[in-house]
Amino acid sequence: MKKTLAILLAMVLALSLIPGAFAEETAKIQVAFAGDQVIDWTQNDMVKWIKDNYGLEMECTYYPTDAWMNQLSLMLLTDELPDMIYNNTLANFTTINSYGDEGYFLNFRDYLDVMPNFKEHLEKYPEYAAFITAPSGAIYSMSRVNPTGIVMDDSKAQINTTWLKNVGKEIPTTLDELYDVLCAFRDQDANGNGDPTDEIPMSYCNASAGSYRLEWNIRAAYGIYSDQRSYCLQADENNNVYIAETTEGYKDFLKYMHKLYSEGLLDSETYIQTNDEFRSKQAQNIVGFGNDSSTMSLKSGLGEDTWDYCVSFQSDVTGKKAYVLGTYWLNNPRLCVSATTEHAEELCKLIDYFLTSEGAEFSCMGLEGVNFDYVDTDLGIRKYDYTKYMTEAGFADSVSYLKEKGIIDSMFYLLTFDYVQEYLNTLTDEQLEEFIAQDTDNTFRSTSTRVRALRASDLVKAFPTLNYTEEQSNARKDIYTDITNYINNMKVQFITGVVDIDGYWDTFVETLNSQGLDTILAVDQEAYNTYLGI
């Protein structure tokens, strides 16, 4: 009898983890959603699917992005949290963890028995687990899991292949080769318009996060493996933390960049131009090497096959052709559940579903047969065709259709999904080259050439993003602001030659020390030790 009862209980538990198993009754779930694109949830297919399969009738209140943090503070102050809250940048983990420890947010660790996929991810990806875990050991918020760290790659450093052909050069693989290529761009009629003086060999927008990341690719050749603009934390072989900006490697990086600037190889307007001004130069076909938040081919309007990725350089310093895998793909906290919700278990099961490959696809692409149909291509990769469904729903394009009708604007996008890259990752190098050659209309060129460039690189993980207690965060906040502002300002002055690098280097380091570098590094060391579990 006991054995039979145990089997029945096991079957009940198994059924409880399957979408739709117990969805006869519905419960109203209040959701706070921060975003600037308001949709009608009563007409959204994902909302309907959740109700049909999990018995959760989700009702949403929207808040403008710029007012979100004030609204969240008000919710916490009045103790009136909805069942679930979502935002791409919900807050920082320090804030969420602090309020979680005070009892405002659900601890997902208490529900791992009904979240097998989440539990598996925590065990499989310890860096992810460390990132989202509060110092107390609890997990109060979901961030996005990215198994590779590549899909969310944010470096779009590309070089103009037409220019390369015009000057008889190949894609550079070392910093010396890059220098030679840029000289050829400067001295010859690289863009082929008959004027050998209008070329800008290299350019980016220092004010744009999606553009100045070009510097990361060059820094990596000097052993600086960071996804931060400044205050680049590193750790030595004994796990002692320091910042790269006080090292000889960073000094050499500045000298290389100054050489490019002083010889007219780096755009003289790099540190004063806006992103729109930079993109205008792209469109005029006068920039040979640069970086944009989107691919250069898209923003320049010159065509996909005009550009190829140039993201890593072989280094005598490190012996690597290093490309930094950033930790920024982990994102800020995205989704929290109220500790007082009456539907904690149901919400946890729902969230866990979106940590499956099926759920990841749903969160990005919608539902097959409801929002899209699969279409095979001659290249062996299937595409998503929304035409039939978006037309029936009265939409002119698939992007607006999907965001308004199919999914809830990445709300449950908790596991990265890129069907093109997933397919390309199954190909050998030879097959990948064949795929690129056969993709004559360049449908997948941006992804396929990026995969090729990354395969030719030594992938190095950046120093992890650390979590801080509220006390640690307060101790480092003002010092961090002062130091990063100083580093960013001096970087520009060093590269543009306003200040001599060798002559002012000791003063630069002494100033950092006087601003409290030792104090903030001590805090960072504590947080890093916690991350390491020591």
C-alpha cells in the first residue's frame, strides 16, 4: 500500500511540472511591468497560453521606464507589491537582495523542488549561480542564463572588406598588422571615390557604450580582460584583486592608441562626436574600421558583404588572440515574485518552464502554429515565417506583431536563444565556410561571420560581476564614481596627447591612490572572496 501511494504521489508531482496539467481553475495574478511599449494583454497569445496551461490569469499595470525606480520604491514603502514585477533593469542586485532579506521578495531557493530546470542551471553554471545569489544565500531575482556568453556578444567591431581589397590587405590578426592596414587606409584611395584624402581609417563614438567597446578588443591584446569601460578589475594567480589601469599593460594600451591618434589613423573627432555623427560617416563610406551597437553593415547601409568582423589580435604580451567574453550578458535582475503572493508555487513552475529550450524559443519567437510557421531553407537552417499570422492580425511587420500579439516583450526571456547560432555551432569550420559562401543573399552573414571570427579567437572570460552587500555598496559608491571619472578623463587626455603618458604616469597612479583606491579594492576583495566561496 505504501509503495502504491508513493508511486501516486510521484505521478502527481510529475504532472504538476507539465504545462496544462492542473489548469482547470484560474487565479488572477497582478503584474507590474516597466516599459515604454504598452500592449493589450487581453489580446496577447502568451498571456492566453499561460492562462490555459498554468491557470494564471495575468493582469498588468504598466509604468514608464523613467519612473520605474520611484514606483518600485513606493511599492516597497507601502508594502503593496503585486504578485510579480518585471523590468529589463529592475534595479541592481544590491537593492533587490537587501529588500529580499527584509522579507519583500520570494526566495526561489525555497522552491527548487518545483523548479528542476532552474536547479539544473544553478548546478551547471556556477558563475550564473554566484551572480544571482545574495550574500545571505537566497535568490530573490531572476537574471538571464547564457550558457556560452557569446550570444549576447556586444562587440560589433568590423572592418570594411572592400577597402581591404582596394589596398591589397587581409583582415589584420595582430596589432602590428592593424597598424599597417590603417596606414594603407589613410594613404591610399581605400574607398575608391578618387579622393585619397577623405578616408578615416578608424573611428568610434567614445560617448556610446555600443561604440567605444572597440577599445576592449585592443585592450585584450595587452592582457586586460574586462567588459567594463573603466575600473577594470583583475585578479592575480593568488586571487588578489587589482585594477588594470595601474598596470604596464594598460600603459602600453594607451601608448598604442596615442600612436594611432597622433598619426591620423584614429578619427580626431572620436572623443567629441555623437553617435549620429559617427553613423553619418559610416553612411558616407569614409570609415574603414569601427564599432557600433548594431553591426556596421546595418548602420552604414553599404551592404552586408562590405564588412567582416575584426575582434581579436594575436599578442606577444599574452600569447593569445584574445576575445573577452563579457559578464554583462548576465544582465541586471529582471523578475521578482512577492513574498506574500498566494500563488508562489504556480508562478515558480511557470518561470521554470521558460528555462527549457522550448520555453526559451517561445519567449523569443512566439508559438509555432499560432504566431509562426517553420520554413526550411536551401542552407539547411529553418526560418520563422510570421506572414500568415501577422496579416490575419492586421500587422504590417513581424517585429511589431510579435511584440504586441505573440510575446510579452521579453518578459520571460530567461534563457538565451539564437536559432541561427545554435545551428552554426553544429557545423565544422569547413562547413561554416561553405554555409557563408552559399548564403548569397547574406541572410545570415552577420551571425555566421561573427561565429567564424570568434572561432579564430581565444575566448577569455572577463572578471566576474560582483554582488555587494548594502554596506559594501555604500562604502565603495563615492570612491568608485571619483575614480572612474578620473580614469575616463585621463584616458582621453593620454590618447589625444594633451598629457604625456610617460611623464605623467606616476602622478596618475598616485592620484588614484589618493582617491581611495586601496579602500575600494579592499571591499572588492571581500566581494570577490564571497564569489569564490572563500
